[in-house]
Amino acid sequence: MSDLDPNRPLGAEALARLRAVGRRFDPAAELETAEDAAVFLDEYLRDNPDPAAFTQALGIVARANGMTEIARRAGVGRESLYKSLSGDVTPTFETVLKVLAAVGLRLAVAPGGTEGRDRAA
């Protein structure tokens, strides 16, 4: 019996355990709601601050929602969308925002810790 809770989004630790036992896993299959996608992208970006990794994660979210439909909603070609979200090229910020909107998400910014400048000092 698996110790994974089917009602909780899979985080990086759960993904690592699945990979360790050699189980093939498609994270797109677990992303059923916009909330699932938001948690996935947030955790993915926290664990992988590389822009290429984020665009790959956004590609997983787009695939979970149907790449053809997301391309249509975002106003980009399907093949162009696959290429943009492969991690091999850097998509424009405009493309990232369009894809986020097409999957029902928006970009938000939050304080990230001690690296930012404290302007109150």
C-alpha cells in the first residue's frame, strides 16, 4: 500500500520517492485543478529556481490542460508552445503570462526571504 495521500498534491519529496523506486510518473496526470497547478508551480519554482526548469513545469501544467486548447487560449501555435515550454529555449515573458492566464493562473510576487534589501533600515 502506498503512503501517498491521493488528496494531497505531490511535492518534490514524493516525486523523488517515486523516481527512487523506478515508478514511471507523469505529474500532469495529478494536476486536476488550478489550485493543484498553482501548488505544483510554486513548489517546483522553490525547488528549481532555474528559469528553464520553471518553463518545463509550466509545460507540464499546459499538457495537463490539453496543449492544443491552451495554445488556442493563449493565442500561440501548438508547436510553438511545445517549443517555448520545453526548457530548451527561453519563452518571452508575454508568452509565460498568456499561458498562465490560459490555464487559469496569474503571476503573483511575494517576499522571498533575506536576500532582498530592507528599505526600512
